[in-house]
Amino acid sequence: MSESKTKDRTKQLVFAYQLDAPPEKVWRALSIPAFRERWLPAEVEALSSVPGEEVRYRLRDEEPPFLESVVTFQLAPNEGGTELRIIHSLTDARLSQPPVPANSNQPLMLRAA
């Protein structure tokens, strides 16, 4: 596995749930804004959607540091219900560059008198 793929995976959280509800009901909860606002209180922007299978949203935290992320909801029918996979990827550009140390990270040099 390449180093870039490994770094991308470290910024993702993946959750899988087995729900008793049929896929159509879960899809409505994910795709209809009035239903979604009840359980997802955040600034949401739809990025892409495959009806009944997958929807991707861009989220922005309402509190500092106001990080941005992409959340993908994937649905698949299972025995009598729905498998829901949630993939949360941190995409904020501020996190792509390592922080610059305040001490410039240089070895200490003393002056000779």
C-alpha cells in the first residue's frame, strides 16, 4: 500500500451499522432535509448522490476551529433491514500541511565571544 493511501486512511473514520428499518426508510432519513436536521445539526452541503445507495455531504463545524469534512452514507439491504456505512473524512486544507514549530526546529547555537 502506498504512503499516500495510508495517510488518507488515517484521516477517515468508518462505521458500519445493522438497522432494522428498510433501506427506503433509511434513505428518507438521510436525504430529506427536514428529517436530516433532527439528527445531524450541522451546516450541510450535498456533494453527490446515488438515490437509494449513497449520499455525500460536506460538513463544517459550528464551533472553532471550524473544520471541514466529507461524510459519505452508504446503504445496502441485508436480512430484514439495512446496512448503513458512514465514512467520515477530514478534508480541511489547514490539516494537510504540518504545523511550523515556533522554535524553527533548529539546533541551538551559542556565540563565541
